[in-house]
Amino acid sequence: MPASLPSAVRLALAQVNPLVGAINANAAIVEKYILQAHAAGAHLLVFPELMLCGYPPKDLLIQEGFVAAAADAAEHLGASVPDDLTVVLGLPLPADEGITNSLLAFRGGRRLARYDKRLLPTYDVFDEDRYFLRGDAPTVIDVHGVPCGLSICEDLWKGEDVGFKGRYRYAPDPVRALVDAGASLIINPSASPFVLGKGARHRALLRHHAQTHNVWVAAVNQVGGNDELIFDGHACVFDPTGKLVAAAPGFSEEMLIADLTPTPLPVHDPLLSTTPEAQIFLALRLGLADYCRKTGFRSALLGVSGGIDSAVVAAIAVVALGPDNVLGVAMPGPYSSPGSLNDAIDLTRRLGTRLVTIPIESMLDAARHVIDPAFAYLDASPLGAALPDIAEENIQSRLRGVITMTLSNRTGSLVLTTGNKSELSVGYCTLYGDMNGGLAVISDLTKGQVYALARWLNDNHRECGLPCPPIPESTITKPPSAELAPGQRDQDTLPPYDQLDDIVRRYIETHQSPAGIARDTGYPRPLVDRICRMIDRNEYKRKQLTTGLKISSVAFGVGRRMPIARGWYEYPP
């Protein structure tokens, strides 16, 4: 038998969807899965990292009584665990002068062991050093005669999955410590946020540990959306040869049952067999649905312009919330083309959702009437006297923001913003206008990814639960435009989106310098400098961006902390 397991073990991995801070509700989920695992004959049931409080709990951890409540709930749960089942549960625990990110193991109504996470990530969205003390010892428990080593998330990844392994160069290796302590099976509960492509790196690291140390490795990740973070689940088990022998589907609650036997059969991997567009869709659908469910919103509304961004957001919203719970708002202005309004109407017809049309031209005329006397007093030209006019363009966007927020106030619907990462990067967005809203659904997708997702949605509409291709073909094929001035096109002032997206990705996600980007891509240095300058100068706008769903290694929000007032640049002023 691989790794000299003395007996077969039935393992249950519960990839579940907790609500941050809802200790009692999360405990009820644990109780349900304990009953299910016991009925299935499991010997070991493992829940994700910090299951009882949800991840990330942030400053709830320092609220008086919070950690104690989690510890009390865990002891209550542990008292009901049957004699023939071992349950491993993640939660924060009090420690000497601090808190630990811990696992508790229970069997037969009593606590078997405690393990404290040894490697605490502090990069990107992670801030665990702010809250937790490091553990300093391995923990191995006996499960049905099998020595089982306990680890938590980063203890296995060691930053290698996201390019931060140098942070642990001098830290003890938690995996080696477990193997040296006699573990034949290593379990790894985690709360690792979804990032496109990271799942494949996780699989490779798990396989590497299994083969290198000749042990079984079982991992279970949290699933669901918590604010900007999305967790994809994808629980799995590798045998000591590095063979994948059990795998759960992603982006849904599941209990994966795996029998650790002498001759396990390989299984299909649902993670590695999906396309990037499918993963993005599943992530955004889950992130939007959970944001609404966990914050109490039952419906959403958004401006539909006939453009690609609002079309994709509308389609995701309909799949996540249902067509009866999504309202499209068309707000044609003086420079909107008839084709754009027709595309907005066609989109909502395809999606089966409601559409209200509120023209803004009379509102713009009223704004001119009110504001132009002030311009005259300041010896400035009136709105629209010469085009393009950034003030007139922005006031159109802000009038639309007024409309959507007013509808939200009256209906209680969540306003979804439709800006993509490419446009937000260079400031092609209006504060208190199209940036108004409660959730930025595609703010971490480049324009190219938005187009790819639109085509994927049309090609896979049945699998998405849509009766027909949702995005009108003319929306996909027409040149993108904000339509805030006559004949306006994005490409009048921006390079082609494939070039812009590449520069944005390199500058923001890989932190490459303008000189390095120009050197490696062949793009003209003045072009690269101009785009990087636009990115930096619009940081103030992004500081006011609503919560955006994260799918890349570096998204705008909590994981990217750039100063607004700064004096260091790598390009001419």
C-alpha cells in the first residue's frame, strides 16, 4: 500500500460556503456535514481554514468576544462528534498574548489535538501577520490507524503559487516537519482566493509534495464569495505517486468522499479541464450571487448602453440572480446612436429581463441652464461650446449615475457598475457617474477578456442556463465607444485594446517598468510612457472605486496599495 497505510481510510472533504462572522450559522453547516459524513461511513471529515468564522474575518478578530465565541462553538460541536469519526475544524483560537489561525481535531466527543498555522502570508490581499501568531510545532493525529499530519493553506504553498516563496527562505518547512513526525497522510484545509491560473499551480505543488515525501495529500478549499474575494473549492486528493485520485467540482458546495486504498484509480480533474472563460464566468456568477445573498440584496440594476461591458454584466447578473431580479436601464443621450439603444433592447429581450428607458437630453439641457451662468461669470465657455468637452462628457455620465442611484433608493436594488480593468486603469471612467454603484462585477477583466467572455457566453448559453445567445452580435463587432461626444471612439485616444491590455497587465500585475515593457514588447517607448502615466495619474479615482470582484493576481482594491501623492516615476513628467 502506498506510504505504508495500515488500513483503508474513508476521507470526507467538505468544501463549504461560510458567511464571515456568522459563527452560529457556520456551526450549523458543520453539524449538517458531520451527520452526512458519518452516514457515509467516513473516518475523517475536514473543513476549510477558519471555517467557523469564515475567511477573511479581518478586524472582527480583534473585536471583544469574537474569538472566544468561535472557540466556544467549536467545543460545543466537538462534544457531539461520534466515536468512529474524526473531525478537523478551522477557527481562530486565543493564545498567549494573541490569536492563532488554528485547527482543532475532535473524536468521540473530545478534543484530540490543536494545530496552529506556521506560515502566515502577508502580501496581496493577505494580512495574517496583523492578526495571528505563528505556530511552531507539527501536529500528527491517528485516524483509523493512519498517522495524519495537519497543515493549513500557506504551510503547503509557501508562497510558491504566487511568486512569493522568498518570504519563507529561512522559515522551517511545515511539510518536512510533518513527514519527519511520521505522517502518511497530510491534510490541508485552506481559504485560498480564486485567481485565474493559480489552481493549476496548486495542483502541481500538491503533486510535488505527494511524490517528494511519498505521502497522501488531501486539500479542501473554502468556496463562495466574501466581498471582493471568490473561493473556488476544487477539493482534491493525491496518492504518493502523484496521481489525482479524487476531485470535487469547483464553485459549488460539495462533500468529496475519497477512499484511500492500495490501488486507487485516477480521476478526471474538473479544474484543469475547463477553459479560462468558463472559470471566469463561474467565479463572477458566484461572486455576484454571494455578494447579494450575504449582504441582503435580492435584486440588481445596471445601465445598459448597448456596449459590450454592460451586456456581459447583465448576462452574468441574470444567471446569478434570475431575470426577474435584474433591471436594465437605458439612458440615451444626445450623442447615443440609434443602434446602441436597439442593442440594449435586444440584449434585455434575449435575457428575458425588464428594461426602462430614461433619456437624459432634457436633464443635460437643464444642467446647462443651471451651470452655464457660472461659467459666464468665470469667463469660461459654456457646456458643449466646443467638442470634445470633458465637462459635458462627465456630466452626462453623472446624470446617469443620479438616475441609477435614485432607482436603487426607491427599489432597494443593488447598482452594478460595468467598468472593465483596461478603462479603469487609464481613467476612462467618471467619478460619481459610471463608477456609482455597489459592486464592480468586471473591474478585474481587461477589455480583451470581456470580449472573450461575451463570445464564450454566446457559445455556451445553454450550459449557463440561458435560452439563447445573450449578447447581440452587433454589440460584439461594433467599435467600442462611450458615445459622450459626436463620432467618439475609444481608439481615437487609446491604442488597440490588445496593446493596452498587455501594457496594463505588465505594469499592474507583474510590476514591470515602462522601459522593460517597451524592451520586451517592441511597443514605442512614448506610447508605453503615456499609458503608464495615465495609470498612475488616475489612482485617485480607483481609491473611490466600489468593491470589485477579484480574478487576477493583482486587482484594484485591497491587494494593490499605491500612493496617490508620489514623486517617483519611471517616465518623463
